[in-house]
Amino acid sequence: MYTKGTTHMSKVHMIVEVDEESGDLSYDVKNVAGDGCEEVRKSMDARLGKPRVVRNTPEYYQRTVVDNHIRNTVG
């Protein structure tokens, strides 16, 4: 799975766990920053249901840097 917010086509790593006693589901998303992480979370919520608790890691608060260089070629 690839998504916006990843750099250099990094693979999104996900760890999904189910607590056998309570049945609670948790998942952890790696290699995605900021808005891309939100996109993955919404996709997972749609498939698995919304979690009771959401904990954002420092990686979530990183923002994707877009390098915009505009060059005037008309001379």
C-alpha cells in the first residue's frame, strides 16, 4: 500500500492486533506522516470500525515537505 505523505514511495507498514480477552482491536501505522496517516486511518476505520482511542505518534505531526520550484522559461 502506498499513500500520499510517504516519501520516495515508502511502503506503509501496519501492525494489527486483537486482544483475545476483550476483543479490542488496535493498529499501528508506520512510515506515513501527517495527512497521509490520516488517509490511512480513515481507510482502516471504514474497514474495521472506529477505535475507542486514537493516539498520534510524533511521526503523525510531521508534515510532508513539497518543494515547489517555478522557473520562468519565457524569456
